[in-house]
Amino acid sequence: MNTKSDNEVVARVRATLANRGGLITGAILTYRQSDPFAVELYFPISRTTWTIARSLLMDGITDRTGVGDIVVYPCPDDETVLVMELNPPNGYLIIEFVKAEIVSWLERTLALVPDGGEPPIDWESEIATWLDQDGGATV
């Protein structure tokens, strides 16, 4: 099921858990105009949501990209597959997506907010908010 409202783009995509015996499951990608840098990736099978940068998915279509917990890259053995490695402290997961589904979804997000069309980030305000949430410290 793919939907688009005036301010978000949602798609259900097929995901193969490559290092879990090839288990095929679904994932839901959500992009909101109100948070133009972020993508939510929800796995109903585990009720887990990852928030990742849209640019990580865009760059991963053609090149290996990402550091730390999330790495995205085109499959070296199958050009129709996009690979995502999730490496949180409590485990490791390799997910294979149908690249065409991800590309189609990304195109719809870019129609909503073009790459580079995101509003600038007020870093001072963001840092102050983070510090306030962390015990009332101020900048």
C-alpha cells in the first residue's frame, strides 16, 4: 500500500532479512514534509522504528554510504537489490530491499521536498532544546 497526502509519503516495501535465514517481511517507509531530513523505517514484525536520514537512502542507491549504526549500499552481486546494515549495540541485521521500490518512493519524497530544498537548521535552537531535555542546561 502506497499513499501520499499533502505532507507525507508512505510506502510498504518488501524487506528480506538476509542474515536471518532470508526471512521476507514488510517494512513501512514514511517521509513527512514537517521533518524533511528524516525517514522513518518501521518493521511491523518487531515493532521497531528506525529514523534515518533521507540523504543516506539517496546516496546508498549508487554508493556505499553511512557510518556507525547504519550503512546503505547497492548489492555488489545483484543490481536490483539495495542493502542496509543495521548495527545497534544489541545485534546486527542485514536487510535487502527491492531497489526499484526504494527509488520510486524516494522520487515521491523529492517531489514533496526537493533535495536541497529543506529549510536551514537553527543549530543554536536545536542544541538548546537538547540541553534543556538533558537536565535544564543552557547554551
